[in-house]
Amino acid sequence: MKFQAVDKVSNISGKEFHECYVKPGKPVIFEDLAKDWPASDLWSFEYFRSRYGHWMIPMYDKSYHEPGAGYMKPATYKRFGEYLDIIEHEPTDLRFHNFQIMKEAPELAEHYHTPRIMNGFLKFALMFFGGKDSTLNLHYDIDCSHVFLTHFQTRKKLYLFSPDQSELLYHLPFTNHSHLDVLQPDMEEFPAYEKARGMVADIRHGETLFIPKLWWHFVHYVEGGFSLALRANDSVATKARGLWNLVRLFTVDTGMNYLAGESWKKYKENQAKRNASRLLV
Ligand SMILES: O=C(O)CCC(=O)C(=O)O
Ligand SMILES: [Fe+2]
């Protein structure tokens, strides 16, 4: 599949951003949104290693969505310093995700500013760390917020799809994810994917990707690095939908995984295939 490159912009006004990207729901990369942030100069592998290297952190890998007792649970634990050494120097599929800044290290919040480009920014900030060649499953963000993802150190790629293509992407019911591997899609297993139209964002140190709410994204760490995700949600209806998604994931999906494991996974996959096959004719 050919992916359309996401626009890169700088010096754009809030009005222009709203008209060209928020209203139509279109991703864009800001080259300069983080240019005045102390984090752009301060944050490095060494910065995190010297301050938080002693923490024991949960590590996730490709088994994240495998059914059974480990469903959406950490694959292992490591010292943060040891993990940072690995991702700085060698490939690994281990990721440290959803690191909650305000809870674990609120002092880091002094190193970035809430963007003034739109209203509705949440105080909630997350960080994501990944090693060279690690990937994150195709998913959309369950709380239905817009995401502003600023990358640090190296480079990573995000493959993006609009929400109206959920069925072509084999959206697994009761969840916010899909088992389709965007880098190596199995076209026999997922034939409808051929009709999907994706975009690709190649982001480098200091660049910020705007992911509009409900957009699907698959993350590929081309090199080891880390990102900060700020979120904006200015609509009560979208907040309510996000809450409903969370309840569904953490009650129905995890409960059924606990009760039925492999057969619950099969049921969801079959439903996804049935929904996609309607679009094949
Ligand atoms: O960059 C990552 O590892 C994950 C980013 C992501 O999925 C998000 O910010 O919603
Ligand atoms: Fe995400």
C-alpha cells in the first residue's frame, strides 16, 4: 500500500489549524510547536537515566494482546536505567508505555508548555519509550481525545487511518485495536485491507504529530526514542463516548478474556472478518 505523507507545517495560526486540520479531521506535523520547550534541549536518554534510572518499570512487547492471563499486562519488569541503555544502543521490541508524568514525575511538566493552538487541553500527559524496531499495534485512543505527540532524540513513523475505515482495518469489536500488522500485512487473512487508504508521519526530534480524535495509528520505532503525548478534548459528547469505551474495554473485553481467552479472541476476529467481508463485494 502507498501511504500519503502527512503535511509538515510551521508558524501556523490557531484559526488555520482549526480550518485545515481539526475541522476536517486531518493529521499534521508541527515543526515548531515544541521549539520553546526546555524539554527539547534537556530530555535525553541520559537525563532520564540519571534521575529515574533506579525505578522498576513495566515492559510491554508484542504479546500485549495475546489472550489469557497476560492480556494487556506487562511482559516483564526492568530497571529504567537498564532499559534506557538498551534502547539507546540496540534493537529490542520492549516498550515502556503510558508513563504518567503528573503522577510519577510532576517536575517534568515544567519542561513543556500547553500549546495555545486550540482549547481543551487536559492536564494528563503520557510518555512512550520504545527500542529500535519495536512496534505498537494498530489502535485508536480509547478516550477519544485529539493527541499531540512530540518526539525526542531520534525518529519514528506512525501509520494513520481515518476512523471511517475501521471495518477495512478489521477493528476487533469491544476493543480499540486491530491485529493487522501494517508493516507486514497478511493479505490472505485481511483481504479488505487492500481498499484502505493510509497516511504516514515520519517524525524527528522536536516535531509534534497531531493525531485527530478516533484516528487509527500503528507505531514503528525506526530507532530507539521517546515521545510526550498531550491530549485535547473540548467536547462533552466525545468525553462521554471515551468513558463508555473505557468501561466496555475494562469490563466486557477483559472480563471475557478472563473467562474465555482464546475463544473470545476468535469470536472478535470472526466478527471483524464478517464486518470487513461486507465491503469486499
Ligand atoms: O508512540 C507510541 O509509542 C504510542 C503513541 C500513541 O499511541 C499515542 O500517543 O496515542
Ligand atoms: Fe495511541
